[in-house]
Amino acid sequence: MSLETAPDHIKLAVDLIELLETNQIDNRIAEQALEIVLKDVRAKIAAEAQSDSE
């Protein structure tokens, strides 16, 4: 499968990995930052679900 035909979440993951590697971000720092991002995204998803059910 080529990246052009890959699902959007795969394309985004590849872009994020490339961004981290290009900027030579330490893996531990990247992990900590991604945990914050994941927490934020999950909170937004929960808020969306909450507003959809009202």
C-alpha cells in the first residue's frame, strides 16, 4: 500500500513521526508530548459525544 492511498490516520502518523525525527526530538520527550496530545484529543472527543447526546 502506498502512502497516497493509506487511510488518513496512517498519513498523519507518518507525518508526525517525520516531524519528530526531522527535529531530532528525544524519544522520551516525544512520548511525554504525545501523551498530552492524546489526553487533549480524548477530552475533545468526550466533549463532542456529550454535546451530541444533549
